[in-house]
Amino acid sequence: MRNCLVAPFVLVLLSLTVAAQQPAPLPNAPTPQAPSSSTAQKAASAAEAVKPTTRDYTQESFVIEQMHSRYRFESDGTGRKETIARIRVQSEAGVQQWGQLLEGYNSANERVEIPYVRVLKEDGSVVKASDSDVQDLTAPVEREAPVYTDYRQKHITVPGLRPGEVLEYDMVTVIHTPLAAGQFWTEYEFDKTNIDLDETVDVDIPANRTIKLKCKPGWDNKIFEAVRNRWPEITLSCDANSAYRMKDLDHIAGWDQFNLLMIEQPLWYDDFYYHSMLQKRLSTAICLDESIRNRRDALAAIEMESCRIINIKLGRVGGFSEALAVHNAAFERGIPVWCGGMLEAGVGRAHNIALSTLPNFVLPGDVSASRRYWARDIVVPPIETTPQGTIRVSPEPGFGYALDREYIRSITVREESAG
């Protein structure tokens, strides 16, 4: 039985802290002369002009003094996320905002642990939430989409929270059963709305895994540097989703220092010419994704040397005939390909698996297990990954799986007959 290789890519966002240091005095440096009184007055005035001002947050309803998130993943796909927070509540609006905490989780493969939720009162006393303050409830999304029956929420009532007090909590979500064996993923977005004085995210993964980073202008070099410094030998790639323009070419050309496997679609989705200009300046391979819609696009990109890797998505190129043509064009010219996934249910995913068995699919793709997106898929058996991160190719005829017709009927909201 053949295995189709897939990759458990992780989307990682890291915060960086840089400490400014004062330069040490040079040995044997001459002693500076005392300035004249007029010079000293000018210097004092200039110093006052550039003196940093302390921000006044007293009128804010709350201030997040600390928000530290830590992710740890194991090779088998299990893991944990811990968030430790400290919020200073300064008004009744802040009490309304933080008087109840919500923590969502997938009950099929996760559990929530709450080491503490506590309020530091103004008189120095501490009030802790008890088990009776915690409710486990169905998430509102289930009413709109019954397929999400496993998604639940912990509702924690914060005891006795008043303006002028500090809320502290420690929440842990444990992934006790991987949704897809051997795979893990996460995303994190920094708070751009509230006053957050100290927000960090730390990600810990096995050193032998592949990381794929989403990047955009202003959110690239520091992230690449942080990941590369932490995991010098890890296979690292990035996906730019057409976020960059010609003015960024010098900037992107500097990414060779990070030893990336590929840079996916850095420029316009419909461009070959400028990608060609960029590729000539890079040792790192550019991978074209959205630009490749058919065999002609693949040939143009290869002949113009716009890329050294091609991503093939069945839905994007219009089906198997064109996907085979793109694969063969790349194969004949020594350009490796990999299979990209979209939000497919089991039928589309099964076709991706079959496509990935072709000989030029030599790079790990992002075809994943049914449970990556669906609580229950529309095919039986569900598509699963092995602990090694591969998917076994079904020996069954056709597309390899059977439709779960009974389940499809149960979620059908409208039906029309033709003929």
C-alpha cells in the first residue's frame, strides 16, 4: 500500500523583546570638558524636548498588564496551550468586559484546565474562583451549525470583581487526542485594540518538524530570525500570499540568510515577470501558487524562470486533466511540485490524495485528515493521517471512499430534483 506524504505545517507568530544597552566608556578616553552655562542651558532644553512621556492609561476601562501565551506540541499531534494573564480593571465597563471569562474548546480531543482565576482586592486580599463558578456549556455556534456539536465553552464567573482591582488567570487547553495523527497547527493574532503592556507568545515544537510561516510587510524578518535562532536546523518556509510589491525586492532578497525551503507567492497573483526578476536575485526557491492556473501558466513561469517550485491545487486549475498537464510540464523540466489543499470535504480531499501519488510530488503537501476541518466528514471511512504524517492511499476503486449518504441526508437543508 502506498503512502501519500503530507506535512504538518505550523503557523507561528512570535513576539520579540529587544533590550537597549548603553555603550561602555572607551578605555583611556579623554575627560570631557565642562560645558559653558549657555551650552548647558541649551542642552537641558533639548533634553526636556526629547524626554519620553509616560502614557496615562487611568481613563481606560481596563489595562492588560500581562498576556503570555505558551504553545507546546508533540510529534504525535498532542499538545497544550497555556495563557497567563493579568488585567487591571479601572471602571464598571471594565468589570462588564472581564466579569466572565469564556474559553472555547473541542470536547472530542481537548480539555480545559484552570489552575486559577483570582481577583486581587484593593485591601490586599485575594478572592479565588471556585468550581461552582465554572460552567461547561454548548457554544452558540452549534445553533447555527449543528455539525459543530463537539465545540463547547467554559464560562468562568469572576468573583467579586470591582473597579480598581486586578484580575489574574491561568488557562490551559490540553490536546489529549490529536485531530490528525502526527499533525499540529496553530495561529495567534496580537491584540491591536486594547491597551496591552506585555503580550508574548512562545511556541515549542519538535526540532525535526517543518514550519511554514505566514508573512507580510513588517511581519517577516524578525519572525524569521526568531524562529531560525531557536531552531537552526529546522525546515522552514514562508507563504506571503501576494503581500509584497516591487519596492520590497531588496528586502525579500535578504531572506536568503534564513535558509528557507521556499518563498510562496511573494508578489502579485497574476504575475510572472516580476517574480522572474526576484528569483534571479535569490538563492531561495520561489514557489508559485495562485499564478498557476493551467499548463500554459506553468510553462510560462518555468521558461521565464519565475519560480523553482510549483504548487498545484485541483480546484484552482480546474480538475484532473489540467492538474496532470501542469504536473507533466513541471516534471519534464525538473521543477518539483506539491499538492495544496483548500477547504475540501472528503470527496475533494480524496482526489488530492490520488493526485499526490504522481512521481513529481516530491515535496510535502498540506493535504490533511478529515478532522482537521470537520467534526464529521461526508465520506467513510474518514481520511486519517498516520503518526509519521502520511496518508495511506485507499485501494478501493473510484475515488477510494464511500459517501456517507445517511449523514448527508441528515444535514441537507434543501433538495431539488432535475428531470
